[in-house]
Amino acid sequence: MSAPTYAFKGPSAPPSSFPTASSLRIGIVHARWNTECIAPLVKGAVQAMKKAGVKEENIVVESVPGSWELPAGTQRLITAGQVQASSNVDDLMGATSLLDDGGNADASSQSSSKASRAAFDAVISIGVLIKGSTMHFEYIAQSCCEGLMRVGLDTGTPVILGVLTCLTEEQALQRSGVGEGAGVHNHGEDWGTAAVEMAEKCNRWGKGKVEAGGAKNYA
């Protein structure tokens, strides 16, 4: 008799609506290694956040050289948002070098003028690591993930782990939504939705608002 197969992988459905999404400000910090995978992941995250109700001008996208730099880049972007929120600094633009379709400067200026100057409600850190013939992959993957966890806990700002740690290029392409086969899925979409959900919940919890009940769903 063959062993049974199970399909547990993947989250259950996210909330059906995000009431405060239009007021959220969310950042994305992405590595520039493996851009053929990074670009669709960033695009997927942005599209998912816009679908949830986040305004495009309130999504800030920045890049760093590689995944090793993601924790420091994420931490400093969060700090920059806090500084901007308490001053007149307005250099953080909402928009996207990876996603530009050749827009003009006037459009960028108008988008910037409408963008939020609040601190970031969440940040998505996106990188793609592919195993090679040395231990480099293992060292970078563990250090990067542990660093991002630390940033989230130290700052109190939700940090979404958007780092693919793949054994092959094929796996990386599939998880970026641009590969071939039945397992193709753009994980950036999941990260975008997770950022909106965690931003809303952490904002609510930060105000001491805790919803009663919930146990009946598991009775």
C-alpha cells in the first residue's frame, strides 16, 4: 500500500477585507541579486497590496546590493520613516525602480506630493538565494533570516520575510511565478497580503484593542 499524500503547504485564506489599508504606509527593501526573480516578486507584492487597498503612493521601494544587506537596509528604512514622520523630510518616494514603465517626472512628482509621510506600518524584505557549490548559501541564508527577525522584534515594526532560499534556479523561478510546471506561484503576492494583515493587526494591538472571542472557531 502506498503512503497517503497530503497537501498542507501554504497558508489558509487571508482576511476578506482590510478596513484601514488605504491609510497604511508599507516599504519594500529588495536585493539586486537574481533580478529575473526579484522583479516579479516585487511586482507581485505591490499588486497584492494595491488589491488590498493600499495606495500606490504609500508603497516605498528601495534596493540593496544583496540579501546579506537586507537586515541593515530594512532597519534603516524603518528608522528613516520614523525620522520623516517627525520632521519635514520628504525624500522617500512612493514608487518603484523595478516596476517603472517609463513614466514621466511630472507624474512622479504628483505621486510624491500625495504620499504619506507617516512611519512605516510594515516592511517586506525580498531576496533570492540559490544554493551553489560552497557554504556561502548556508551562511547568508541563516544570517539574513535571523537578522530580519531581530529587526522586526527590535523595532516593533512587522518585517515580512520575503527571502527565497532555493536549491536550484528552477525552484527560484517557480516561486517567483515565472517558471514552468504545476508548482509555479508568485510568493510576492503572499508577502504583500501578509504585510497588510500584520500592519493592521499590529496597529490595532498597539492601541490596546484586542477582539474578544475566537475560541468558538476551534471548539
